[in-house]
Amino acid sequence: MYFPKKEIVERLRKEYPVGTRVVLLRMDDVQAPQKGTKGTVRGVDDIGSLLVDWDNGSGLNVIYGIDKVKKLDTVKTI
């Protein structure tokens, strides 16, 4: 199993803070949510996996270097 360097994990935590909305592009898992499923990041673990609460109820993590998501644009209301 590949473990990313600490610097990469820290970069991921800055790029995907808690609450970031993402859409699934690819996940290598037979129980993966369908491509295009949206979710909310609830954290990044110590091996760089994105912890995501998918809108369909799934809780599968996005594995760094294997699975792929895209950040969704967000609008901030002041």
C-alpha cells in the first residue's frame, strides 16, 4: 500500500477542508457510488484519503492516487 508524504496529506487538507462539495469521477470499488454522485468532505485521514459523506448515503472514502473526485464550485453568501 502506498502512503503519501506528510506534505501531500497537509496539502490535501488545505485543498479539501471540511464541508467541501465534490463529485465522483472514478472509484475503484465494487460498492462505489455511481459516477456523478455528489458528496461533502468531512475530513482527510493520515494516509490522504478523503472522508466523504455521499448524498446517496454511502460513506466510502476516496483513496489518494486511485479514486478521483472534482471539487464543485461553491457560492458564499454574506
